[in-house]
Amino acid sequence: MKGRIPDHIVETVLSRVNIVEVVSEFIPLKRAGRNFRALCPFHQEKTPSFMVSTDKQIYHCFGCGAGGNVFNFLMQFERIEFPEAVEILAKKAGVVIPESLSYDTKESSGINAQLQKACETAASFYENNLSVPCGTQAREYLLKRGIPQEAIKAFRMGFAVEKWDALINHLRSKGINLSLMEKAGLVVPKEGGGYYDRFRNRIIFPILDVKARVIGFGARVLDKTLPKYINSPETPLYIKGKNLYGLWLSKDVIRDLDAAVVVEGYLDFISAFQQGVRNVVASSGTALTAEQARLIKRYTHNVVMVYDGDASGQIATIRALDIFIEEDMQVRVVSLPEGQDPDLFIRKNGIECFRALILKAQPLFDYKMSVLKSRYDAKEIEGKEKICSEMLSTIQKFRRPVVKSEYFKKLAQELKVKEEALLQEAKLFHTGGKERGLAASPAVVAQKSIHSVEQFLIKLMLEEDAIIAELKDKLEPDDFLDERTAKIVTLMFDCIAQGKGIEPSKLLTHLGDAEATRLLCESTFLPDINIENREKILADCVQRLKAKKLTFKRQCLQEEIKAAQEKGDEERLHKLIAEFDTLIKTRRGTG
Ligand SMILES: [Zn+2]
């Protein structure tokens, strides 16, 4: 996450700006004891759970878990990258960042910039093909599909001619070499050596990132040849699950309307957008990922899904619902008539009908319920059980207990079963029982029970540097079983070893891990701990951590032993048993 701006500059900026002043430029803050409080700008809420600390120079939302230092706030609020946030705040604080390190120059060098140039040159080449005689057939095809010239231009659509080396020759003439073309996914190596153009005789849809830079391509046939679409492979520039088609055009509208319409294909996007439903994006080419959901969340928390009206569209929708829920977003669903996609629907019925469908989108619960009822017989016990377990798997994903309990109630009513029965079923489900078909692994069990001890220690260490020094003598970072706490502790131990004091806001610039950041911010805002016999409590915590770690190791070894037994791997079994014996002896030693 860190740019090339050196630590000392980052730290100077951090020490000169006050997070309270910066945040209050964007949202109204109210004093609450030593801290400040506000309605969270990152999720919808009625009572404020967003806290800002002057002492610690950190913010944290107890509702959605957002949190970090002043850089994180700016990045999250303004949807910018770390170096950009540092630059903005440096200006504010009067800190000069050397020209050679500034954000723009950093971007224009390096492999990504070269790949981007290759993609941009290819996009212009394809675009141009549509306006010369070799592109006549493609142009006519697009017009016939109701895509006018302005749209072709706006979406930078193009055409790849039916030749094996048209693009290769063009890019060569522009000084772009074959290895770069290959890295950019534009050409494919031949078996006997040499390369050929990846896209031939296809309509080209350039894929642009949010900053409107070409990073990849989708390509569609003009006839019934299969595959209908091919896409760029993943490249350092184009990571499929991290991009949404069309967001470069629709992001501002999505923010203004505070809602996004999510469709599947390029043409679905193009039809809707050019006819005036402009808050649209396409997940094109992949099943929706959590990263794509988070990308939408930068602009809105409200999503309407309009996937294809067939079985695979249904399955994709249900999967995506869970992802949006896990991201704490509000989602509704439009079901299109069987066999239709948004593009076809709009061409057949007009954009106003499409708008009407969006307005009437179903809440996710109703949608999933109706899909399940069409699959299973809700009057039979067996059907009820299936519907119940599939609905529960979704309901369990809601982060907030109130929402969860409302859905339990609703599900109980729908299925005509007692709510207590559902709650019991849910418990079964949650403990990793039969529905998921796997027992909770030792790592999971261990994590639940250690979490509180580890977080307790983090909180104590944040309060007093002396405690860190003390614990550093007694514990190793990997005595902390939770990966997040281990990362935080490693950093804290390093700081102390270098004779530096602990400032949470500074730690965060080095942490670079979303989950660990969240835990650190949350710990900062937990009530202070006043412990009387500190020595004893610390010693107790240390011992508990050590014991947990031994138990954890033992459980892992037992599993490995079992696996080796099943495989009949005598040699490995021998070794593992020896290890196990040593471990037991150590345990007696500390016990
Ligand atoms: Zn929040």
C-alpha cells in the first residue's frame, strides 16, 4: 500500500496534521469525552458509531469496522491511493515532497505504464478499424444492434480484422516489442515459435479502469461462432476480479444517485447506459468477487442486480447476493423473463420498461425465497429443510444482529416453523456442523478462544510502552495465534527495539493489512483498562497464550499423524510421533 514516498516524509506529514481537523472538513463531528463522534460516512446509520480520537489520531466505526489514520480516512473518503493522500496532506501541512517522488511521475514509469501504453495503442488501432472499409461489416452489425455512432465512440468500441498479424504489425511500427505485447495479453505465442494476434474478426470492447485508462479487452464474434466472447488474460494491469466494466463512465452518476445497477455483459451495460440508465456497471467475464463489491461500495451501498433470466443467471445472482451482504451493502434483485438479458429486454421493451423493473426490484430475501420455492416443495418436510438451510446460509452473513434476527422471524413465518427451531438450526449451522459438511478446524476453534486474550494484550500495549518492552522479553510474535494480532505485535516489538515510542497512527502506515488495521483501531477505542496487580495479570496472559499455542500445535500434529496413518507413510509417521512426544514433554515443563 505504501508508495515510494520515504517514511520520514510520511511521518512528518502525520505529525503535522490533526485528524480531527481533516475529518471535520468532510463531516460534522461532535465532542464525546476525549473523543469525537459522528454519523459514519461509510455506512448508513441513524445513531453515530463513528469515532475519532485526538490522542491517538485514529478513527474507527463500531458499525461497519472502517478505521485507520488520517491517510486512510482520506483514501477511503476521496477514493484515492496512498501516495495521493500523502500528497494532499503534505500540501496542507507545508511539507515538500521531492518532485521525483510525486505520484504522477511514479505512475508514468515502470512496467505498468509500458503495458498501459501498449493497450492504449491497440485500442486506438481497433477503434480506427471501425471507420475504414475493412470495418464496414462490423459497423453495420453494431448499428443493426441499435448501437449508434456516438455510443461506439463513447465506449471506444473497435474491430479486430480477420488477420493473424494485423495488430502485431501495427504495434511493431509504433516501437512496441513482442514480449511487451505478450505481457499485455494482446498476442498469443505459437507452438513452433512466433506470435499471433489474440483477437481476430471480433468486435472489441476496451476495458478501462476507473481513471479511464485502457487495461484489457473483451471481444465478441459477429455471427454464431463459439466462443461468443473472449477476454484478455489476466495481466499485471488487468486483474479480472478487481475491475468492473463501465465504471469509468458511471461512477459519478452512481455516487450522485446513491445506487448502482449491476449487469453481467458488455452489451447489457452499453444498452442501459446509452439509453439513459447511467448508474450501471457490468461484472463481465467473472462471477462477482468481493473486491468488485468493494469497488462499488466506494460510490454507493445500494445495489440492484439485473442478471440474465436463465438458470445460470439465477445461480450467479444468488452467489453475488451473499457477497454484497458480507460487504454490508443493501441489495435488491430484478428477475428478467426466462431467456432474456438486459440488452435484449431493453431492445424489445424499451428503456422505460427497464426503469420500471428496476424500481420494482425485489428485496433479496423475497428473491432468494421465490427461487428456492420454485426449486423445492415448501409443503414437504424435505423441501422445507432444504429451503431453510439455504436461506440460513445467507441470513448468517448479515453483520448486524438486529437485521439477522428480523430475517429469522421472517423466515419462520414464511416456512411456518417455530422461530426457536430455526435458531437452533442456525446454531448447528454456525458451529460448523453438518450443513457445511466439515468440522471446524483446530485453527478456527483456537482463534475464537484466544481472540480476547490477544486483543486485551494489544490494548494494554497501546496504553503503555513499558508493557510492550516487558512482553517482548516473554513472548515471540508467533506466540500470537491470530494472524492480525501477530502482525501488530511484530510491528510494536520492532518499534520498541528501535527505541521508538508507539503511536497507533504511525503503526498503521506500516501495517498494510485491512483486517489488522481494523483490529488495531477497534482496540484503540476500547475503554481503558485499569488493572491493579498488573504483574500477575500479564503473567497470566502470557501463560495462557503459551498454553494455547501448545494445544494448537498438538492438534495440528494429531491431524498430521492421522493423515500419515491413513496414507501409510511410515517414515513420516515416525517423525511426527517423535515430535509429538517432545511437545508433550515441553508442556509438562511449562505446566
Ligand atoms: Zn461505519
